[in-house]
Amino acid sequence: MTRPVTRGTFLSGLIGLGALAAATDAHAARNSDAETYVQTNAAAALAALGNQSVSSTQRQQQFQRLMTQFADMQRIAIYVVGRYRGSLVEDAALRREWQDTFQAFAIATYEDQFENMSGAAIRVVGSEERTAGRDVVVDSQVRPARGEPMRVQWRVLRAENGWKVTDIAVGRDGVWLGQIQQRQFLAQLDSNRGDIRALMTDIRGRTTSMRQRIMARS
């Protein structure tokens, strides 16, 4: 038996549809400022890696300078140690040493990830606001001179000094690099009773190994 549509039912339906539309619009919201920020800075970083008119050392220096401006290294350095951040908050000297050590490691990691894309063209294809005007995931395609395009996602946060990248996901799986690093570091810190200095010693060794591989391929 078909039940009559009352005025109340009809209005409830309209309200429900309106809420659904609003939710859909919110989910699909893009942020053009964040997209422009990523497009400009990521293109510059990839161009620096592909700049054959300078030495490999100069390419590394250019890439490092661009990435320290592009990404919020200090925020990422605190994020990746998770629940062990308290010791860094309490000890300013240890915090600076850790941030410097992590920055060198992170930049070497980015360079290692992006080296095969050096000189590639990047095109931002969309974005999604996690928090309106502040927290955005920017989606891009990086197309190398040879090979298939690769998906790269950039999580960017807006602070007082403007937009900064706080995490990167490379490939179809969309696994965030910062989250991987956090899991690895937390496992090490759990096993060494939270010894940040021991973690730094390990990371410095890994950074040196990455640098040697990168230089060997240059």
C-alpha cells in the first residue's frame, strides 16, 4: 500500500537532500591557493633536480634550499616521534639537534624518491580541504620524460607564514611518507626506551647511505 506524502514528509525530504548536497559540496571543496602553492614549488624542486648545467653538489644544495622553504621540516620532525615528543619539548638543545638531523634525513629521502622524476612536468589535478582554508590535500600527476605518470599527493597546512607541506604520498597506494617514518621511529624508540640520541645516530647513518647512493647515480 502506497502511503500519502504529507507536507511534513516532503519538507523532511528536502532538508535531507539539502544536507546531503552540502556534505557532497564540502567533500569536493577545492582550494586554489594551496594548489598554486604546490604547483609552483614542486615544479621548482623537480627542475632543480633535473638541472644538468650545475654540478651534482649544486643540484643537491638547490633542492635542499627549495625543500626547506616548501616543507615545514620543524613540524614534521616533531610529528614523526609521536608520543616521545615530550623530551624534545623539555630540552631545546636536543630539539634543535633532532630537527637538524631529521631535516637532513628527510631531504635525502625526498631527493631519493624524486630523483627518477628529475626534470619531470608536474600538473596539479585537484585538491580536497580537510579543514576549510587551513588543511588541504593537493593531488598531482608527475610525468617524467620517459615512463608513466605518477600520482603524488601533498598535504599542506596554512599557518601564519603561509602554506607549508607536512606530508607527501607517492604512487597509487597513497601511503603517506611521514606516517611510515613515524611507525619506524616509534618502533625504534619503543625498543631503546625512548633514546632520541640513539635514533639520531641510526638516522645519520641512513642519511649517509642514501647520499652515497644518490651521488653514485649522479
